[in-house]
Amino acid sequence: QQQVKQSPQSLIVQKGGISIINCAYENTAFDYFPWYQQFPGKGPALLIAIRPDVSEKKEGRFTISFNKSAKQFSLHIMDSQPGDSATYFCAASISVGFQKLVFGTGTRLLVSP
Amino acid sequence: DVKVTQSSRYLVKRTGEKVFLECVQDMDHENMFWYRQDPGLGLRLIYFSYDVKMKEKGDIPEGYSVSREKKERFSLILESASTNQTSMYLCASSLGTGPYEQYFGPGTRLTVT
């Protein structure tokens, strides 16, 4: 019940295309869903996060779509750029009390020029 | 800018050695975390601390211990290193309880031979 399942494991997208990464969870108590971005040699950094009271959140070219009934959320990267090439992790937690994040297994994105 | 620093980027130790990984954050954060990152497994929580001298087990605490004597410093200890502890170790910190961003250090790649 604590797992967050992430797919695909790796993704190759052409420059200008749309990158889509999907995550699914089981624990209905989760109410905070961040995405972290990790470049080689660096630690992960928060990219964007969503709460389940909205179905979509957009920041620049990055959008989270959230489907509460299906217990799924996804990251869309519009107009993907080579600089977006990184590993992306979805995560989930319960926002009340101590925040213990449960991470997905990661998606390695390569945007080809 | 929050900064989380880790004492070593690369470390090579022998089986059976006691290993110390140090992490320091400079933003007076309450919470600190140790994760290990393995390909295909994502980030898995080893231990976390929500206050000085307080610690809680994460999902994979076996073979590890931690120490937090000062608010800014959180140490991960491998009592007797084994080859299956070869991994990337990431330290993170966050402001407090609730859905606060976790700030990660650059990681320590530990190889146990």
C-alpha cells in the first residue's frame, strides 16, 4: 500500500515533443504528490507538486495531471528540450504530521536534439 | 539558497569496515533524511530525524544506524560494511512537519569491496 509505481523506466523523446511519465499509488491517504528532477552527478530537486484538490497544475512547460478516482498522476513536459534530459521521480506522502515521501522508481528521460 | 553538503562524493571501503557518511545543512531545517538510490529501485528511506537526538527508522534500516548530535548535522553509520551496501547515498533536509520541499545533497557513491 505504500508503493508508488512509475512508468516508463526510460523514455526517449525528440526535441519539441511531449514527454509523459505516469505514476500510480494505492494508499488513499496520500495527499501530496511532488515530482523531483535529478541531473547526473546531482541530488534530486523539487520540480513541481500537486494536492488532490485540483486535477491539474502547470508551471511553464511542466504540467501535473491528477486523477483521484484512478489513483494516478502524471508529468507532462511540453516542447521537450535537451536540457530536460534527466531522471524524474514521482513521490507521494501524507501532508499531515511528519512528511515521509514514498518515491517511484524513476524515469530516465533523454531528449534528442 | 539551501545547501546540503555531504562529506565525500566517492568512497571505497572494504567489507567489515565501519563507515561514516556525514551530511550538513545550513538552513536550520528540523528534518533530515538518509536515502539510498539504486537503479530500478528509486530512492529508499533508510532513517530520518525530526529533531536533535531524535531518529526514526525508514523502510530499509537494517545494517545502518544514524546520529544527530547537532541540528545541522546528520550522520549515517554502516556498522560493518557489506558488498550489498554498495550504492549511492543521498542526504536531504526539510523545514519541518508537513509537505515541505526536501533539499538533497549531491550524494556519496559508496563502493564496498
